[in-house]
Amino acid sequence: MNSGTGGTCDILGNPVTLDLSNLTNLAQYVNLTQCPSGQYNRIDISLQRTVHLMNQLDAPSSCAVALYLSESGETKPLAWRHQYGHLHAEHQKRSKDGAVTVQEDRYNDLGIDFDLKQFVVADFGNPGRCSVTMKAAVVNAADMNNSGRFHEITGNIQDLASAAGTFTLLKGGLSLTVGLFGINPALQENIDTLLLTAQTDSLPVSVQTGDIAVETGAIAANRIFVKAAGTVSNVKDQPQWSFVLGLSAHEDDQGKP
């Protein structure tokens, strides 16, 4: 939003569920959209009120998001809007010009940085009283690229070409050609078999890279992960270190099976 002119751009319309603990030192791509060029000085985020936490002993607890810490460290309340069933947080980018600039005919990066180390949790284990104060800040392309974080994008795979070391990844309106030559074979054995299984069974594929260059439509992968959900059985300890996974129906980007 531009709080002065009232200009807006809807970046993320469909709900997204993320496991923040899996995003340590990662910038997770979520969506691409077209925005009117100009300057924006605020981003509004609709947050589902209930979050799910787990402590170091693997004990879970349902909690409610109640407050957030601004970039300046100020604790602020979150307004509850019953008709939406969500909490709305407003964050302001504190850069030199106080704005995030969207330039015409260019791709502009924008992200939200959640600082888990500064989350404050009260009454963990008591769902009726448990509350979370989160620390979040808006980051632009320079912030993300200078942070040293890997970038990750998760989508559907097609056109696997093992001999050429490439495949096509589809996500949020993007079609990206992924190159596999940057992957260490010692860390990712049988990568071709894994990707063929993902393509055949329509399993989501996560690609980690140094940067997602949307302009070129090509990214060089550092690591590849295939996400599969199902029921675990026949667990074997050492030396096999194996189990059987019965695959269940997965959901697409819109939450549809």
C-alpha cells in the first residue's frame, strides 16, 4: 500500500501455509504478480489467528497470534477483524527513502523476514491461553541478496531431461528451467531417479539456489528436495535406516487435492 495516495497491489491472494522452522537462512518464493509502478511504503499481511508450535521436546501446542514486534522493536497489537477471521499486521519499510519502489517493466523482489529468535511465547501447552508475539520485517531485493540466504522455490516438475541435466519447474505463474550441474553428486545420490518419481507421481519439488533470476527464466540448483506425504510403516533401525511411505493425496498451490 501507499498510505499517502491510497494505491494498492494484491501480491498474495490465496492462503499459504509455511513451516517457519524449515526456512532458516532461506528466502521462500511464494508468488508473482503485476503491480502499478510507483512507491509503496506499507505492506498489510493477513495472518490466520491460530498457529501451531512445537517445543524442543516435540510437544505441540496451539497458540494465538496476539502481538508483533516492529522493525524498531516496538510491541504493537494486531487488530482482529471477525468478518475475515484473520489478524492484520502493518509493517513499514525503514529504508533511506521510506519506500519500496516498483519500477515499470522490471521484476521487483519483496519479502517478509520472520525472526524466530525474537518470538515470545506465553502459556505454551495451554491452547486457551497460549499467545505468540512475532517479530517480522519487510525486506527488499537488496536486503535478501545481501543476507547470504539461499533462495527456495517449490513447484511441479515436468519435461525432465536427465541427459541435459535440466527440468522445468512450474510455480505461481512462473515456468523456470532448472539446471542440475551445481549439485554435488555425493550429497544427492540417484537424483535422476528421485526426479523421475516426482514427475511421475506429481510430487512437489523444492529447489534451493543462490538466486531466482525471474528475468532469465533459469536457475542453477544447489540442492533438490521432493516432498511426499503419507503413512510411515516398516521402520528399520541401523544398518538399514529405512521405512516404507504409503503416499497420500497431495494438494496443489490452491489447496486442492
